Amino acid sequence: MAADNKTAAEAAAPAEAAAPAPAGKKGTAAAGKKGAAAAGKKGAAAAGKKGAAATGKEADAAAAHDVAFDSADSGAAKTYPMQCSALRKGGFVVIKGRPCKIIDMSTSKTGKHGHAKVNLVATDIFTGKKYEDISPSTHNMDVPNVSRKDYLLLDVGDKENPFVSYLFDEKSGDDKEIKAPTEEMREKLAAFIDAGTDINITILSAMGEEALMEYKTVNTESSK
């Protein structure tokens, strides 16, 4: 009987040892869930950081894009493209590398399958020289950025030094000089200075060149 009891006890021992197995499974499951949760949080955090990094990169790219446009707007180019068919009489165009004002234009077709052609007649805005050009209506042509600004006349030089000075910046008081286009205009401007008359001069700028185009007494009509 003792042997039988021992055998029963020995038989019971493995059963008792095996009894904690459910707890092991439960612990393993809990550990698995905890690990999965941790991994999930870690993955979510990593994904969040990655998403944030991507968003940051997109924001940086957008900022760089804005900066590029700001830089482009900070200084106008000498010319910009325009489709030939969009040009208008009285407008500006570049012909043979010169900034010109269009004085006449017409459109014609050449051949059965030919594209419409635009015939342009223009004059150099600085020299007055006449230019002509023909271009397909769908092609782009360069148009000069033309600036016209009025400045207060300060002083006029003599015949040997035919330059006039003008107030370039009212805030700083800076002045600049420009050559009078003709002796006749220089003499008229000098007479206004001697008489104490306030005069505004109009300066035209385009493609790196500038010229004194006309003048007018303050608050009156312009003269050339």
C-alpha cells in the first residue's frame, strides 16, 4: 500500500507541478498583450515621429518655395515672355535686342496650312529708331519691363557738363544725375532753376538703360 501511496503521490506531483501551467499561459498571454501594446505604442510613436518629420519636410519645402517667389519678386527681370498674339499697339516689345514701343501691328496668314503671322512696327524707346519684325502669333516674344518715374529737379549743369541732378530718395535725401537728352531741354530746365520754379522730370528705365524723357512744372501738364 505504501508503494501504491508513493506511486499515487509521485503521480500526483507532476499533476500539481503541471497545475500552474494555466497561470503560465495567462502570464504569457498578458506578457504578449503587454509586449504588443508596447510595440504598438512604440510603432505609433515611431510613425508619429516619421509623420511629423515628413510634415516638417513638406513645410520646409513650402517655405523654400515661398522664399524662391519672394526672391523673384524682390527684383524684376529685364524682360518677360508674352505670346505674340497678345501684344498690342502702344505696348512694348523687344526687337533685335532693343526695348521698343509698338506703333503698328497687323495679322496675316501664309499658305493653306500656315500659321497666322504678326507683323510688328515699333520704335526704340530711347533712340526713336524704327524696327520691324514678323513672328508666328503662337510664339512668345520678350517684353521689356519699363519704368516711368517722376523726380524733383535739383540743379542743371552747363553746356560743357549737360547733366541734371534730381532728388532720387525723399527719405534719405539722396540725389542722382542724368544727362539732358538735348541742349534745348537743358537750357529750358536751367531757366526754370534760375526762376525758382519747381520742376519734376520723368525718367524712363528699361533693360539697364535710362533716359530723361520729359519735364513738367509741379502739378501741371508735362512738356518735352
